[in-house]
Amino acid sequence: MSLTPVFRYINAEEMAAIIKASPDGVGKDWAVVDVRDDDFVGGNIVGALNYPSDTLLAKLDELVKLMEGVPKVVFHCALSQVRGPKAARRYAEARSLLLKDAPAQDILVLREGFSGFQSRYRNDKQLVEKFNKYYHD
């Protein structure tokens, strides 16, 4: 029995391309779910929804329903080493239970998380909002 991964990784350049290719912005073709907790302050990817990892389980059903028609959902935390991938896996599991006949969805994890993304794109207002270098330098 082979196990199919429930998510795949993308890098900062791929994430930037997704955002810049969507003139309508977040919500229709893609969404970003930022699972950072207190470390959410100091900036985020444009349009990111903050679902802190410490409360995510209680809000998974809500998130699954909110993302039902969105083709690409990108998860990340600060570095996407623990919280981001764990959130993506939990989301995929909840989605498979709640939406049995839902169309396929591309569930992604941003490699290097917000730290890697902001180090490349912090000055690009199309990609990063509310940036405060105090929290990142």
C-alpha cells in the first residue's frame, strides 16, 4: 500500500508567482493560511488568514468550509518545519472527512515559511503587508 502525500512543498518564488498571477487577489484561486501564533505580528503574506496553531484544531471545520471552493491552499508558519506542515496534514484529514465529494484541492506548504519569504520579498507591497523589521532582524 503506497501512501500519497496530502500536501506538497512550494518555495518562495512559486508563492510570489501565484500571488502576482492573480489580479483579483486572495480568495478565488488561492488562499494563504498562516498558522503562526504570537509570532504573527510584524508582517504577513498579503491576504493571509491567521489561524494560530494553538487554536487550529478547534477551528478546522470552519476553515475547511471556508476553503471548500478554493483550488490552492498554502499553509505556513515562521519556518514551516513543524506548525505549517502539521496544520496542512490536519486540514487535509479534516477535509477528507467533511467534504467527501469535494473536488481535488492543491494543499501546499511554503518551504522556509514566512521567514524565508519575507527575507526575499519584505519590500514588495504586492507580496508582504504590515512588515515591521523590528520583529525580523
